[in-house]
Amino acid sequence: TGAVTVVSGNDVSLRDTNTMALGASTISGDATLVTGGDITQTGALDANGATSITAGSGNNITLNNSSNDFSGVVSVSSAYDVSLQDANSIELGAWNITGDLTLVVDGTISQSGALDISLDTSLTAGSGNSIDLSNSANDFGNVVTVVSGNDVSLRDANAFEFGASSISGDLSLVTGGDVLQSGALNIDGTTSITAGANDITLNNTGNDFSGGVSVVSGDTIRLTDTNAMTLSGVTASGIIDIATQTGDLTVAGNIESTFNGSTTITLNAGKSESAGTASGGNIIISGSPTITVDSGARAILYTGSISGSSGLTDFIGSGSGNFRYNSDETTANYVISLGTGNNAIYREQPTVTVTASDHAITYDASAYSGGNGVTSSGYQNGDTNAILTGTVSYGGNSQGAENAGTYTITPSNLANGLGYGLSYTSGTLTINKAAITISTSDVSQTYDGTTSANGTAIVTSGSLFGSDSLSGGSFTFDDKNVGTNKTVTTAGVTVNDGNSGNNYAVTYANNTSSTITQKVITISGSSAGNKVYDGNTT
């Protein structure tokens, strides 16, 4: 019932029908322990050869003294929970335990035999030490947590579930079943996952894949990174759904899904941001990767800003029409459906400015209606004004305007199906004055000793419009004398147009075909004196 201490010995074989407590022991050869109960320790073990432990499937092994040093292969034929600690590196032989494994070392962890762990596994090797448990027959029955380790290589013949893990180097995982997680992963190096035809679901929002991520094979693949993420290559037979919460999602390798569905690949940079928010993360195309979907399927790349999404325009195809805006994975502010192949959806909403064209006309007494067309600008990714729908409407004080002057033409009523914002800029309507020349009709009057003429204003060039008319005016001969083809000047004519004559640009022309006729006079009342005939008439 007391502690068993091996002060020294080469190969040591111990058996106890019940529990066993080991005191501080030094074994220069192999150690074989077989018990019918729990195995514990009260002092450090220094085993230079191979260590083989059999405790029975219902009994625990607790050898967690921090000074233990297992120099040879450590094998556990049977036990329930096993807690093992080594001051240096450790090599595991064949293990078969029905409970949990907790392994803490200050060196590398490797194996030469398969591990069959029914419940949880916790591995602590230190941030500078590697873990290589890549035997193809391994079976980790429940959650595997890497508390610390540098390069980590894990393999499971069946499904595999990560607990919260921190790996300061690269991660390589090969499984024969689904890959899951119950805690966040922090991988400082690269990540490579091979799952065959099985699902990979590593979508904890606390994950941080600092290096490039590669998926060699998998069925449905769901990956999430709390910040920026780089995809070095992904191959799947099912749906691919990969996102960053915040930060860029860089596509640096080929991504392919052979799944025959509608949307088979979804890449989302800045998933925590909402439609209309340009910041938070962008899709970055690095190098010349390809994204391949099955015929009739589509890939959707959700991104933030247009300017920040480096390489995306060329990757999707400028002018392809496969761009949408002001939308995200939950909000579609567009009405034109996505096509097959690769599509990009921006959270940013660009603005197209629709500007009414200026219009210059000449006064004609008609009420103005409509406009002179519009121009537009602000298109992105090779889009053109062909995306605008609806019939433009015109407003502003130009509508119904008649009089000469300047007015605003304000466009409205257009739409688009891609998610652009629309703004409108007014144009200018200019109604120019109508040019007319005013003179007088021919004047024919009798000499009266003045230059005043009895003229009547007429338009000799141009025309009056609508009910506009002339009235008044002053008319003057160039002199008072009798004659034909006399000149009459005209001035001061009133144009009655309802706008104080301001609808017309008036010039005056002389009449050169007027006449002043002689005034007829009768002389009477004169008499002559009498004289004697002298032969003369005077």
C-alpha cells in the first residue's frame, strides 16, 4: 500500500493487483508496470529505456511530476484517464485509453505507434517544440486541444475535433472524417488540412490563421478568421464558405469546388460589417489564382471597398456585369440576379451622378416641357449607363416657363438594378429673346411744316408669337419738305408680350418709301388799281 521506489535497476517489471504509487525512481533499462488499479507517483521517474504501462480500462494513470524523464518510448496498453509529464521530449508507442489524455512536456512529442484515445486529448509541448502525431491509425475519440506547440502534425483515421489551441508554427491535419472545433484556433504559421470527402467546419469567430491556409481535400468547407486571412489553395467536393470577421481575405492560390449547386463558393472579407460600410476588409487577389465552380454554379466574393479590393476588377472581368454594390451576405440591395461563374459584391455603395443637359431655345410664346436629355458619371468596374432603368422625368422651374430668361432643369425617376446610389444635378434652360426688327408702314401725308409722321409700327424682320402685339411709338420724317421716298424713323414702340417686352430683342429700321405731298392753298381778297390804257399788262 505504500510507495514503490526503484533506487536503481536496469530492466524493471512491476505488478500490483491494486493501485500503485511510485516513489522517486531511476531505471536504466525498460520499465513495465501492470496494475489492477490507479497508478500515481510521489517522486520523479527517470526511465532510460522503453516504458510500458497497463492499468486496466477503468483505472487512471497520473504521472505528472514535472521532473519525470521518459527517455524511451512510452506505451499504454490500457487505462482510463492518463496524465503524463516529461521534463524533456517524449515518444509515444501504441496507446489505448478509454478516458482523457493530458500530456505535458518540455520538448517534442512524437510517436512510433498508433494512439486510440476515447475521450479528450490535451497536448502541451511549449511554443518552441514540435508535435508530430501523424500515424494514420490514430483515433482521437473526442476533443483534441493543443495548449502549446510549434509545428504540429496530427492525423486521425476518423473524425477530429479541435479544442481551443495555440500553435506557434505550422499546422498539418489529415483525417478520415469530419473536422470540427469546440474552441478557437490560433495558428501563427501555415495551416494545411486534408479531410478527403468529409466536411471541415472551423468557423469559430475567434480563430486566427496568421499564415496561409490550404485545404487539400474536403467536402463542405467552412472557415472563419477573426482578422485577415490568406488562402493558399482550397479543393472541395462540396460548398466552400470562407470568411474573415474583420480584415482582408487574400486569394493567393486556386480555389475549386466540383459541387453541382447554385452558389458553391462564398468568400467574405469583413463579414461583421454591414451593407453600405466600405471599411472592415477587402478581397485581395494575389498573383494569378483561379476560382472554379461547376457548370451552372456561381462563386460570390463579398468585399468592402472598390479601391481597396486589389485585383478584383480584373479577376471578375471589367465590364462583365458581374458586380453588385451596397450589399452583403444578408442584405441584397440589387434586383438583377447574379449570373453563373464568379461574381463580386461590394458593401460600398458608389454613386452615379445624373446631370441634366443644358438647353438653349428662342422665345416662341410656348410653355417649356421636358428636357434635353441627361449625362451620367461615376460608374465602376466597367459598368455603363446601360444599367440605368426607367424614363427620366424633368422638374424644376423650367417646366411651363415661357418668358426669356434662365431656369433649372432637374432630372429624376431613374433606377438601377446593381445597387448604385443615384444623385441628380440640375441643368440650365436658357430661353433667349426672339429677334425682331420694327419699322413703320409707308406714311403718306400732306406737308404740315413739321417732321412728325403718322406711322404705324410693323415687324419687318422676325415675327411676333402667340397673342403678342405692338402699340405706340414715335415716327419722324428726316425733314419737313415735300417729296417722295422720304425716310421715316421709328422709336419707342411698345411690345405687348406680358413680360414688359423682354421676350424680344428689338432693333429699328427706317422706312424709306414714305411721301409728303404739297399742301393745296387758295389765295383770295386781292384788288388792282385803275389806269389809262398804255399797251402794257402791268
